[in-house]
Amino acid sequence: LFRDGVIKGTIILIHKGINNINREKNLFYADAGVTCSKLAKYIAKNGFQSSAFLAGIPGTVGGALAMNAGCYGSETWEFVTKVLVVDSHGNQIIRSKKEFDIGYRSARNLISKNEYFLGAWFKFPLGEKIQAQEEIKDLLIQRKNTQPLEWPTAGSTFRNPANYHAAKLIEECGLKGYTVGGAQISKKHANFIINLGNATSKDIEEIIEFTKKEVLRLKNISLQTEIQFIGLKNVI
């Protein structure tokens, strides 16, 4: 979520420039700019299974690696064998999975804090092409029926606390449909904040802060955001 105001830095859009994907025997390589959905479909087309969850992640491989993105019971790093990173001097390095501390919605580089993902190699189990493609199709139908895909969103707002679902907690607090300015907690899925057309980042952030306070007050559970904030707070 980019905050309102000025971003002091350089924003690099990699989606159209770092977008290579290929199969290397039983491994699949994807650049950081490849969409997760494209990778899922490419793996299934080659007759390998278990990639369907990637089709439900609305982002790119780079983002999925950075936060160990996941849904429907699977996570990105379950299938990573090694990654390609670049350091602040432009040196490209291949690092193994064991050089990262992998957790729920996190992937911490144990060697350096100043390296960035350029791509990764994935290993998926061999399966049947038609079955794998059907799994993706079924998952996308489920996603369409349960998530507000017809509205602009930043994806899931909060991480799921241990033994709980953030959406259920928010719904039980009566917050579905709660609106600030042009932003609203989705009536379809309570862990999504939708842009009704004229929302500011401040509107969205106010909803996030209010939701955290209400869930803590009513459920005694502290929600942590899955959304990453970019920019200085309250600077316009």
C-alpha cells in the first residue's frame, strides 16, 4: 500500500522486464516479474501438479518469494529449491533454500540484508496435465465466488493469527461493510479492503487501524498486517 504523498526513492516495475519462465528438466525457473498465475499454468501445462495455489496469489514471483505468499493450504517456499538474487553492487548470486529462514509470510536471508530476488527454481511433483489444469480452474472459480475480485484491492489485509482466520474474526466483530471515505471492508470477504472508486491510502490505513483496535477489544487478538506499507505516514 503506497501512502499518500511523496515516495523518496526509486520504484522499479519488473513485471514487463524480468519475465522469463522455462523448464529445466524437473525444475521450473521463473523470473521475479512472472505472475504467480502464469507460473501455475505453465507448471500444469507441463504435466506437474500442486501448483494450483499459485493461481490464487495476485502478484509476482518476486513478491511471493519475499513474503512466502500462500493460500489454500500451500506456501511458495515449499516448492523452492534455490533462488537468484542481486546485491547492492549488481552481483548476481545463486542461493540455496537453506540460506533462508522461512516462516509464515516471511523469508529472511540469513547471509545478507542487501540482496533482492531476481528469480527462483521450483520443484513440483509429476502429475497429469488435465488434472492439474482442472485443479487450477476449480480454484479460480472458488476464488471468484469468495473474494471481491470485481473491486481494486491489495489482497488479504491481515495475516491469519495462530488457530484463527482473520476474516472470521473481523466478521464476528461486525465490521463487514465498514467504510471510511472511498474504502470499505468487503461485504463478500472481510479480510479484503476494497476501493469503491475514490479511496485514498489514508482511508485504507484508517480502516486497518480501526479493525485492529476492534478485534483486540472484542476478541483479545492482535492482528498483524499482511499488506506492506510504502512511504512515510501522514506526509502529504
